[in-house]
Amino acid sequence: MILNFIAICAFRMVRMIGDEFLTEERDRKYYADHYTCCPPPLFIILITLVEVTSTACAE
């Protein structure tokens, strides 16, 4: 139940951002259909390395 509510809120947010920044309806539809909430893999690796380094230096 709660996951369904979160998914609906996320979908509304994507539509609202698309409506605000994209001028053509087909661009809005493409953005909404292809949007994923996953960060790029290199970003995840970079953040992990920064966290490990900062933890190791803090000790």
C-alpha cells in the first residue's frame, strides 16, 4: 500500500517536472516514459570511494 502511494507521488513529480521544463507534449511524454530514478553506475562507485576514503581518514 505504501509503495503504491510512493510510486504515484513519484509519477506525479516526473509529470510536474516535465510540464514545467519541456515545451512540446511529445518531449514530455518521452521524458515521463523513459525516466528512471536510478543514479548512474559511475556515480555510485565514486560516492562509495569517497565515503570509504573519508571514513578511513577520519579514524
